[in-house]
Amino acid sequence: MKIRFLFLMCCLLPVAADLQAHAATKKDTAAINYIPEIHGTVRAKYEYNASDNLHRFQVRNARLSVTGNIYRYISYKAEVDLSDEGVMKMLDAFIRYSPTRQWDITIGQQKVPFSTENLRSPHLYYFANRSFIAKQMSHDVRDVGLMVRYSHTKIFPFSVSAGLYNGSGLYEQKEWQNNFNIAARVVMNPIDNLEFSLSMNSVKPNTIRMNLFDASINWTQKQFHAEAEYVYKTYEKRAFKDTQAAMVFACYNIPTPKWKALKKISPVLRYDFMTDNHKTTLDDAGNCLVDDYGRQRITGGFIFSLGTPFMSDIRLNYEQYFYNNGIENHDNKLVVECVVRF
């Protein structure tokens, strides 16, 4: 516990000093702006399961968010999903203190600083369905806690984020904790259009602590974008065999200036895999069981970006799965997803 306390104090002391210096300036007399910004994202899709000849429609997201700056260094965000596969969920609900351009302190419900794809908002996805890393491996995508971030923008741009979280999710906030979840992420931009990131996430969803380590790289050159990401997951006392997952994809944007109804067409191709993964399920004896069986997947398709004044995409994907011998494949699917962001 002393180590966690020292970690927290080391993060907060420099920020406290910056706050004190900022308070002494005349800029604190600036007017307060209470006008919020409202944003929304709607994702509706049709899926055809080619393995079992089944169909379904879904509203994957119907998000509304309110953000604003109520003072020069105080901002907030509140976001709710009215239909996450038919279920209403409260997502972000935090206050952020930004005493300088370099420092941020965020407290409340927020995304945990782990992985690259995990932190991407739904309207920025390249595929209708997330990779195994984002969906199966990124534990506690959102949690309640405190995050401190430092950003350096000169010469060699980089940012460092570190946070402590309850670990009991968004809806069990009354529980007292004796073990926090810990997450940290470093992002580096050595040259324009190239980004590296390293992150870790230590979680304890049941009696076993799990440690996840992530490395990612993404590169953009004109119309071409490519990403690769890898996660290695270990289990306390070797309670389960280490889990690995990886993903690589590419996207090429083809502008369509002659078509007023269409801005661009973007072919996309992705390969991802994961080994057997344990998240929370235990047997009667307390042994870890497999929550997600190891598998591989190839996803191909197109993004059709419509010629509207707001973001509006149609994503067309086909997913081909490959399981180990003895595990039947019920997951091959065709997906047509419509996305609007306003």
C-alpha cells in the first residue's frame, strides 16, 4: 500500500505545484463559459451468420455525450449509451483538471489508458467489429478512478498516462477496495505520422491478479494507414497459461471527387489471433477456466464515407474464423454497419 501511495504522490506533487503557480496569475479572472457541446454516435447493423445461416439486426451504439469547459483549467464529460446491443449504460462521467498544457488530472468514470484500439471511439473504428485485443483482452475498458497524464509536444513528442482504479467496474462503486487496478501508457511520436505506444494493465477481477502488457505501432502516409498491436497476459501463481493476442491491419483511402454522394472508398484488411484466454470464470475448486477459446480471423471489406456535412460511414465486412481442432466454428459472418457521428 505504501508503494501505491508514493506512486500517487509522485504523480500529484508536480501538478499541485503548477496549480499553485497558475492561481497566482491574472488569467484566473477570465470569464467562465457554461455552454456545453453535445455529440452523438449511432451504429446500426445487419449481420448474416454464414456458419449457421442465421440473421439479425442490432443497434450496437446510440451514444450521447455532453462536454464542456467551465473554467480555464476545468472540463467535464458525461456520456451515456442508450442502446449498447439493447442495454442502456452510463459510460464516461468525469472531471478533468488541466493546470497547464502539459498536465491533466482526470477523476471519475473513464477509459483505462491501455492499448491503442481500446481507446478509439466507435465512430473512428476501421471495422464493424473490434479486434480480439480490444474486445476480449482489454480488461475493464472503463472503470472509476484517477488518472494523471503528462504531454510533451516539443522536439520528441510523447505522453505518459498513469491511473489507479477500483477494479469493480462502473456499477459497483460502493465496495471498499484493498487492491486497486493499475494502468499506465506511454505514447511516442518520433516523426510525423508515426506513433509507438507501450502500456500495461494490472487487474484482479476475481482471486487471481492478471498483468497485461501491450505494444503497438501505427503509420500513416497520405491515403495509406497501417497498424499492428500485440498483447501478452500473465496470471498470478501461474493459475492459467499465458495468453497472447496480436492484430495487424491496413486501410487505403480512395477519394471519389466526381461522386457528390460519396467522399471516399476505403478497402480494409485485418488479421488477428488470440490464444486461450481467461477473464473471470472459475470452477467450484477455484481453478481458472477458458472464457475465450483461441482462434484466428481474417476480416476484409470496405468503408464507404458518404458526402454529408457530418461523419457518416457504411462499413461492409466479412469475417472468416479459424479454430483449433475439436472446436466448431459458428462465427463466420457478413456485416453491414451504418455509422453516424454528429
